[in-house]
Amino acid sequence: MKALARYGKAFGGYRMIDVPKPECGPEDIIIEIKAAAICGADMKHYKVDNGSDEFNSVRGHEFAGEIVEVGEKVTDWKVGQRVVSDNSAHVCGVCPACEQGDFLCCEEKVNLGLDNNTWGGGFSKYCKVPGEILRIHKHAIWEIPENVKYEEAAVLDPICNSYKAIAQQSHLLPGQDVVVFGTGPLGLFAVQVARIMGAVNIVMVGLDEDVPTRFPVALELGATHVVNGSKEDVVKRCTEICGRDNLGLVVECSGANIALQQAIEMLRPNGEVVRVGMGFKPLEFSINDITSWNKSIIGH
């Protein structure tokens, strides 16, 4: 079967290759992939040649499909079920994070469809969910309700990221305001979660390239205002919209250093930044405001 694989540990190295169908062990599950979404973590490798011939992994960590094979010892799942994976393949099961059921933060976690794994991912026809993870993490896969399409279930990963950022990690209350940096799926899902949770002003911050398409989508999904960071003073404009006293939450989904700097600057005392996006450049600005005014940067 065909699969999109990554080679090497540096950025890049995508190749379409032939791989064997995974074998189902006594505790494993085999899923036939019906839909797989493309993540920003995938795009950063696209069209980048790192020159390596060292196999890394079959990619694709946001996927949904149908169970087509189960091991003889599997009792919780059956052939024919429509499921979506949370992409876990291995956790240690004994660290403080695992003891709390917070498997995302296990330092030994290995993901399906991400770096350095041998289980495979969703950018292929079949994917194996190993019994090892199903013993420890019962919700490493979820059954898809009948009224949810495979394509919709495949983006449960970024939906849950946005839900966790606002509903679980922040202290947002109905009637408060939210600023969201970044107009990708994480940012657009964050707008919807904020609307559902009763935010009043929901401000989406983007750039010139977002004006034709993503800004209208953001407004359709629940944003009350859009701010063009390429042309406007972002801190001034967001403060005008929300008022200083009500600007207590910024969800930073872009990963840009300037966005984090602006987020810290616009927050009221005791405000929170939930940093969902990732960037790889060192900070070149002071974060003393988080000490002076008890502002919080919450890792996601």
C-alpha cells in the first residue's frame, strides 16, 4: 500500500513509498483510513529536502476511519465501528502525567503519524493502533457518532486543542472578551469555542493575506471584529474594542513572537495568554510584565 513517509530528523524529507499492510497482534486494532487532515506540523516539512535516506515515520496524525480488524484479545472494539484516533501509540503509564490520565504530557509519549515511530500513521490506507496503548489509555480512540462525517471527525484534534485552551486551561467566564491570534484551523476553532462559551467581543487578529478569505470565515464563525496586524496597531485596536478591564484572555495560535509580545502588552493585570501556536525563534523582548502585573503565560 502507498504511504506518505518522512525521512531523517531534520525538517523535510517527505516521500511517497510502498509499505506493507500492518499486522494485527492479539491486542491491536487495524483501522482503514477514511479521512486524514493536514496539520501545520505536516506542512513545515512540505517541499523541504533534507537529503536523508533514514526512514523516520509514516505521517498523518489527524485521521478517522473504520475498524477492519481486531486482535483476539480485544473486547472493547469490534469490526465495523467508525472511530477517530487521538494519535497516541505509547505512553509510560507510570509518570505523574499518566497517573492523572494526562497522557498528552507523558514525556515518553509516541504519536501515531508523528516523529520516530514504527506504528505508522493516517497518510496511508491502514493504520494500527497498538494494544499497548489501548491497555493504558482507553480513549486513545473514540467511536464517531452516526451524524458526524469522517472528514469532520478527522479534525477533532485541532478542535480539542481549541476547546482545551479556552474551556479547560483559561478562566474565561460568559460576558468576557477574547482576542485570538492566528487565522488557521486552531484560531478559527477557538473563535467558535469562545462564542459557545458566551464571550462578548471575540477579536481575530491576522495579516494582509487573511483579509480576502479567512477574515470573512472568522466573522461567519462568530468573531465580532477582525484586526489586520499588517496595517493596524494591534494592541491599540484590541484595547479599543474590548476595553482594558475586560481584556483578560488572549489565545495565541500563530506561534509568532510578535503576537506573544502584543498579547502580553494588551492584557489587563491578572490576565492570561494561552499559547497554542509554536514558534522556533528565541524571544527578543522583555516578559517582565508577567511579574509586574501577575499575567500568566499558559503552555498548551
